[in-house]
Amino acid sequence: MTQAPTSTKATPRRHDREILSLALPAFGALVAEPLFLMVDSAIVGHLGTPQLAGLAIAGALLSTAVSVFVFLAYATTAAVARRVGSGDLPAALRQGIDGIWLALLLGIAVVAVTLPTAPWLVEVFGASDTAAPYATTYLRVSLLGIPAMLIVLAATGVLRGLQDTRTPLYVAVGGFAVNGALNVGLVYGAGLGIAGSAWGTVIAQCGMAAAYLVVVVRGARRHGASLRPDAAGIRACAQAGAPLLIRTLSLRAVLMIATAVAARLGDTEVAAHQIILSLWSLMAFALDAIAIAGQAIIGRYLGADDAEGARQVCRRMVQWGVVSGVVLGLLLVLARPLFIPLFTGDPAVQSALLPALLVVALSQPISGVVFVLDGVLMGAGDGPYLAWAMLLTLAVFAPIALLVPVLGGGLTALWWAMTLMMAVRMGTLWFRMRSGRWIVTGATR
């Protein structure tokens, strides 16, 4: 197991190698995650605009149901990485296993609450009469995969904390391939329509969870870490993740408000919004690859009491974030004639899509800084600040977004509001980074 360097005279080149060794595999794994929904969007989009609009509503609800628990990955990565930096690998694995048990319990609870309320949730979310039946069908089937999805989050955090981003890449690529094949076969071959798309994704997610469990269980047995659930450890994981839960709930509220506003603009606009959101998520996960490297590296440096090393790698990752954002923005603009027809052949949806897509491209350098600094502070265990910063961002964004339909604005205006939201996030995170208050060394924060 790689230990944190003790020298604070690291060169930028050495930091680049360290970042790349973790970020490149993480990039592949993270890109594969939104590709699940993008594959669904591409396949369902050719069934018709009402089906795609229904997928947009259900997809947003599912993303919320799962992503609010992303702390299972983020908090676990930071905690495990600190233990790795301090040289206590059995304790690192024990913390990760507690996180997996917590994930299973939360997944069961989410299914129990949301499955019987699926039609009501779709209605509250503003789905039209034509889109609502498709949204309800997709949501009910896909909810069955939530426990597996949460286990994947927690187990991914364990491996990232152990400085292993290659295994998540292999599992994600395998899951993506299975998901695509199953979706095509079930939607068109078996004639199941939108339900077939949902079943294909659920099966793929369960397979991914099983693969992760095999890897983590083998590691635990090798190093003598107990596999049994520990009430105190599970409770400690939940307490450590609470601030990140608040942060993520606030972020998901932003995305839900955006989709709800788009739904009230009409089926054409919400269908276009679904495509843009899928692309935005794809680029966000790509930028987050550097942040994932940051979580693992920062946690390890701080666990090894190397504060200056943490500062140096933070500065280097910010530079990577800016450059990556510029490149992604340019690629989005240049490749738009190639990918837009893959999602929809409806001229009205394409017309609504294009100007908002250009706004997204312009905002990518801002997103690069946001995701990197988010990862740095998560790696440092600075969850309480992240929670307060995201609550402030939500307070700024919500009234502006809700005014879009009132003032007669369209989808492009909504995505300008999203860009403002990212700018506010960048300001709060930059302030914290410059203050240095996130730097706390030791095996635990």
C-alpha cells in the first residue's frame, strides 16, 4: 500500500503523476455512471417525446433518491485514506465495511418509503398527463435497484480510500456494457418499452454491487477485518456523513428545482432539459475525476501529518480543473452536430436544446474549479463548511430559477441560472481554500 510522502518538496511533475494515476481510472468509472442514464435517454428517446419526458422526471427522482447518500462514497474515501496515510490498514477496511452495512440499511429504507408513493412523487414533480404514466412505470421498477446502488457507492469509497481507482473502473465498464445490451434487448427485442430500460439498469446495478462485495470481502479477510455489522461503527459513519448529506440534499434540491421548472415549460423543454442534464452530468463526473483523486490524496497526506504536501497538491489540482473545464467546453460545442441527433429527432426539442447547450459549454471552467475544491474539502473531512456553503448557494438559486417561467424565460434562461449557481459555489469554496482552515492533520479529523 502506497503511503503518503513525508517530504514537502514535491515537484509539480510528481503531483501530476500522482493525480493522473488515480484520476484517469476514476475518470473512466465516473463517466460510465451517467452513461447509464444517457443510454436510457438515447434508447427511450426513440420511443417518443412523452416517453423521454417521463424518463426525465423519473431519472431526476431516482438520482435524488440515490445521490443524497453520496456521502457513503465521499466520507468513506476520506476516512479510509486518512487511516491508510497513518499506516492502519485493518482499521481502514473496518470503517469501509461499516459504511457498506449502512448503505444496505439506507437502501432498504428508501425503497420502503418511495415505492408505494411513486405516482404521487411523479405528480408533485409536475409531469404532464402524457408523460406521467411512463415516469411512474420507470420509477417503480428502478427503485428496486436502489440498495445495490448504495452498496456500490460505499464500496467505491472504500477502494478509493485504499488508493485503488482501477477496480471501480473495471466494474463500471462491465456494468455499462451489460446495461446497454440489456436495455436494447428488453426495450426492443422483448418489446417491454420503458419498463425494459428500467429492468436492464436494475440488473446491471445488482451485478456491480456483487462484484464490489467480492473485492471488499477478500480484502477484509486478508487483513483480519471483521465483516459483521457493528452498531457503533455504523452509527459513527452516519454521524460523519450527516454534514455531507445536508450538502448533497441542497445540491439535489437545486437540480430538482431546475427539472421542475423545465417540466412546467412544456414537454419539449423538459425533454431538451433531460438531454442537457445528461450531458452536464457526464462532464461533471469527468471533472470530478480530479476531485476523486483529491479526496484520496488529500486524506492520505493529512493522515500522514503532511500539511504542506496537501497544500501543494490542492493548488495543482485547481490548475487541472480549470484546464479540463476549458477542454470539455470546447468539445461540447464542436461535437454537438454529432451527438444531438443520437438523443432525439424532434426538431422542436433540438431547437430548444442548442442555445442552452452553449451556456453549459461556457460554464465548464467554473465547474472545473468547483468540483476540484469540493473534492479537496471532502478529502480533508471539512463537511460542515460544505453543508453551509451549499445551503447558501441554494438560497441564491431557488428564487431566481422559480422566476424563469413567471417572467417568460425559457430553457436558456434556466441554464443561465444554473451557471450563476456554480459561480456562487466557486466563490464559497475558493474562500475556504484560501483560509487554510480545512487543513487538520492526523488519522482522524
